[in-house]
Amino acid sequence: MRGRCTCGEVVYELAERPMFVHCCHCRWCQRETGAAFALNAIIEFDRLRVLAGTPEVIDTPSESGRGQKIARCPTCKVALWSTYSSPAFRFVRVGTLDDPDACPPDIHIFTESKQPWMVIPEGAMAVPVYYDVKKCWPAESLLRRNLVKARLNPS
């Protein structure tokens, strides 16, 4: 999977399918994106490769208080991915993928603050706030998650 910013200066590739895709309806994401939700595909940091350009990483506040680092194109300023509290994972903005249709949401989170006109598809996994990763992620994704965490935090 490849993606890019609007002007094409920054081009990236995902070496593997994302582990899980969030559709976040929190008010913080609504404000940050200027839209009804943020659609983020979670992938291991070393599975995202920059093929062209150098993203500008901006420290940005987050609702959790831990902040996030948003990788943006230095020219058109489009947000491409975020890194939250763990450097092990990237939250790729699905809309920047060349084929965003390939990454529909696995779960809708913070639905208690979703826009009232937003209709979540029947049968979609949805939670009012956040969720238990161990209960919601597929076994293969949990294994990938645990492997990268173990590499970064050997004990």
C-alpha cells in the first residue's frame, strides 16, 4: 500500500496490511481534522517506509495529555500519520493512502461524541469510548503488536 500528501512531495509505503483501523469520533479528532471523525490505520513503526520527501514532525497536544507527533508534508502540510505515546506504532491517516477503500474501519471509537447525523453501519463494531485491545483485535494483529513491543522493551 502506498500513500502520499496532496502535493506529492512525501510518498510512503506500508510494508504490510495495517494491524487495525480506528474510526475515532472524539471531539478532539473532529477538531484536529475538521471532519466528523479521524480514520487511522495502525501499523508497526518499521513497516512504514518513506519513499520520497521528508515529513515534518510536529508535536501536538492530545486529549490524553501525553501529546502526539504528527508527520506532515513540509510543503502542503497534510497530516500523513501520528505517533502517540508509544514510538512502536504509526497511526496512518487512511485518506492519504492511494487506495483508502482498502482500509475500512475495524471499530468505531468514542461514539458517545459522534456527530448526531453520522450513521454507523449496522453490525459494525462500535464502542462509546475506548475498548480492550485484547478482546477486539484479531489474533494475528495481537501477535504483531506483542512482537514489536518486545523488540522495543526487552526484559
